Amino acid sequence: MGPRRRDEYVHLTIEEKRVIIVAEIVQYLIKAHKDKKDVNLNQLKNQIAAKYGLASSPRLVDIIAAVPINYKKILVPKLMAKPIRTASGIAVVAVMCKPHRCPHINYTGNICVYCPGGPDSDFEYSTQSYTGYEPTSMRAIRARYDPYLQTRHRIEQLKQLGHSVDKVEFIVMGGTFMSLSDDYRDYFIRNLHDALSGHKSNSVEEAVKYSERSNIKCIGITIETRPDYCLQRHLSDMLKYGCTRLEIGLQSIYEDVALDTNRGHTVSAVCETFCLAKDTGFKVVSHMMPNLPNVDYERDIDQFIEFFKNPAFRCDGLKIYPTLVIRDLIARILALIPPWTRVYRVQRDIPMPLVSSGVEHGNLRELALARMADLGLKCRDVRTREVGINEIHNKVKPQDVEFVRRDYDANDGKETFLSYEDPEQDILIGLLRLRKCGRHTFRPELKGECSIIRELHVYGQAVSVSERNLDRFQHQGYGILLMERAERIAIKEHASKKIAVISGVGTRKYYRKLGYELEGPYMVKSLIPGEYKSVFDCVDDKPKPSKVKMSIPGYIKPLTVDEHIHSLTKDWFAEYKKNQETVKDRILEMQRHK
């Protein structure tokens, strides 16, 4: 019997045709898997849709839903849309609090000069700093800023696209969250945790308790704040919520620029906040804005050199929001970033039709990285080196994984950055941030001789909590190896009597397996001889990831911060100044001829 002609499907409705098309696509994918053949999904969808006389191909969501249960683990990862969403090992769920006025209007009389949104802007229903037309803003508006609905809708959306949502990180956006009333903040955080656990809680404490046992784990919460809303009481509240990372708007290291742009706080206040936040255990991400008023190219480059050289700044992460793009500026900035810093963003997520002037492209990071390649420069921030990102973008996997240690001073304290990397290919598998608690420590759990682990993260495509996949890097033992190294440093070098971890609510069970117990908002272990048990004594089998060179002594001396900055700036910055002089000479020559 030959193939059916197109006119034989005329009597079918469009919905019936779609069901048949989806079923045929799934059958083809299963057969291709058995025959070990690669499939161009878009081409396949278009061919089969055309066969049935449909102009549009079926949605990926419908295809994933139609995959039989016994083939889901095999086919869904291959069908996943936008794999970059979970390439760092977690599913990020961005939510927005209700629109509210910027708190510093009360004492400065106005908002920051570059702020696009908020109740007092042209975009009345938007939150502060946003227009209301960004994807996250539109999801929030559709949900009427209900935190529960925002979370559930986003999780379902990621699931339908084929992503694992076992590990969720919340990012609370929409202005200064900590300036809102205690009741509203408690309501908002309570509903975030309840959306994961399915429990209806009456308090934050109850919500956290149930979230800890939820199948969908909250591995952390990120909150955007300001120095005046990042005092001790605010930090304690954020610890109660399960927050592990703060985003603070520095924007510029120059005091005159902060004053001219109506920031409502000083640069020195931001530096004090960085110290306080790090000594409480938080990871700190700074927002920076190149090309603000009174800042030219040279002054911008100087401020980023100072940002990474001066221990008063040196954050764990960075978001770059340029007001205008000057040729090579972003590429030069990315070249300065040390390997322990992660660049989360390189421009605001504002739709291009709303941009009057300035950044004309939505892929500024890609353009900057391409320009760096032309200039012979390389970006070595955490995100660029992540194993999951490299697998997707560069189609490369690490071969020989080694332990690397980097030490640096930052924010009145000693930082140790531990990682497992493939140095030859410059690929990062996992990292740990260890800090000796300093003089800014105010939490009773961290008083005395204490070290704190501010971050433990193993990268690669997200793997469900209960699963293990030998082709991926999560759940292979890298985290345990990093924890053992950190404990050893805390005992021998810090002379600490205990070690604490600022952990997401959903990761507490993991640390309990390693001998840690809940003390306040932290997971804590005693390091006193006689009481101390190493992580290897707490787990059944010592982890031995297949690609790790176990014979490596464990210390590769990297460039110091000053050497790193100097090696990057000494040649091209001198060349830039020379070119500037040449341009000036040419202008003068042209004027003389006129």
C-alpha cells in the first residue's frame, strides 16, 4: 500500500491533523534513536506538517508531552528547548514583587536619573527599574504579581520545555524588596516556598520547614537591595527567608557620579555593605553601569581596573548595564574579570523597540566575546568557563580535571576560591567559596573562630536529585571533594573551631549527610579535635570522579590580581592612548589645512 495523498486528509480537522503529526514525529524520533541516527527536529516537523497540509508545525511542548514514559529519559533531553536555561545545573525562576516607589525618593526627591520604570514613570504598572515589557515583567503582570502563580506558571513552562526543575533558584526582582513592609515580605516569601512544596503555610518558618522536604528543592534565593536596606536587621530577615545571594547596585566607583545620578547613597556605604554581607555568608553581585554622565572611555576602564584591584570592591559576581556602547569597551571590561567572578548579565533585559538610543542589539555579550577574539583577548569569568555552557556553545568536554586553589583579599577578609577545572581547555566543573569570618561578623552562630562556605556549586546540565548520569557532572562527587578541601583549610590555616555553610533551604539534607547540623539559618559542623568527622567519614564511599587526576598535589599558583590586571592592561591601554594622540594630531592637522 503506497503513501496516502494529501487530499485524503481533507476531511480531518486541524486539531486531528496536529495529533496525527505529533504521533508520527514521536514514532520517527524513537526509530531514529534505535537506529542511532541524528535528527534535525525543525526540518522533521516542517516536513510532516507539510505532508498533512498544515502551514505551521506542532509545538515542542506537545511533542514532549506525547513521548511515551519509557522513552522520556532518553528523548526529552534531546528535545529540550533553550538548554542554556539549566546549563548551570539549576532552574532559575525570576519573580517580581508588586510595584512600589523607590525608597530614596523620600530624602532625595527623585529616582535615579537612568531608571526607566516604576509607578511614577510612563510605564505605570511596571516595577521600579523595569518597563513592564520584559518577559519576567509580563509573566508577573499576567499573574497580577501573585508570587505563587508566578512560580507555578514558570515551573510548568520549564517542565513543558523539557527542563529538570528539581533544583530551583529564585531571583526576586522589581525594586528594593527589603523596603516593603514586613507583612508583605513574609507573604511573598511564604508563597514562593509554598509553590514548591504544595503546602499552605501560615508563617515563613512553617513554609521553610515544608520547603526543605519538598521534591522541588529551593537551592537559594537572590534579592536585589541597596546599602540603606542591607543593614544587620535586613540581613537577618533575608537569612530567615532562605536567601543566599544579594545583588547591590554600585553602578560606579566614583562618588561624584553617584551624586550626579541621584543614587541616594555613597560609594563608601556600598563598600561597607559588601563587607557586612560577606561576613554574614552571602554571595555578593554588584551592578555596574559604564558610560554614565561625566565618565568617558578612559575613566570607565580605570574604574573597572580599580574595581578588581581594590579589595574594598571585588564581588563574587557582576552585572554590566551600559548606558551607551563605545567600541571595544565591553570587550576590554570582560578581559579584566578574574576567574572567580561570574558575569550574570551584560545588558538590561529591555525590549529593543523601547530603546531610543544606546545599545542596539540584544546579544551584547556574544558581540563582545566575538570582538575579544578579534583582539586576541579572552574572557575568563565563571560563566564563560562553565562546563555546561561549553558543552552547548563549543561542543567540548573536559578531559583531565585538576584541583585549583586561588587566594585573594576582599572586603576586609581572606577569600579562598577552590575549584575543579580542566586547565588545558579552561573549563570549570565546580567551585567553592571559603571565607574566614572577619570583624564585621554579627551573627551569634559565626562568632569566635569560624570559617564560612559562601557557595558550593557543581555545574553542567541539571540532573534530578534522585538520579545519576555518568555523562553529566552533577552528583559525581565533586561537591564532596571540594567540601573536604575546605574543611582541611579551615582547620589547618584558619585555625577555626567550626565551619558554617549558608545553604539554600532545599540543600540542607545534602549537608546533613556530610555531618552538618542546622544552627540558626546556617548548617554548622564542629572542627574541634575529638568532635570533628571529615566528610569522607560521613559518606559511605569516597567519591572518585572518573576524570579527576587524583595525584595532583592540589595547588596551582595562578596570577595574583595585580599581575592579572597588569598583564591585560599594560599593552592595549598604552596602545589606546597612543591611538588617541594620533587622532588628536589628525584633527589638528585637518583644522590647519582648513
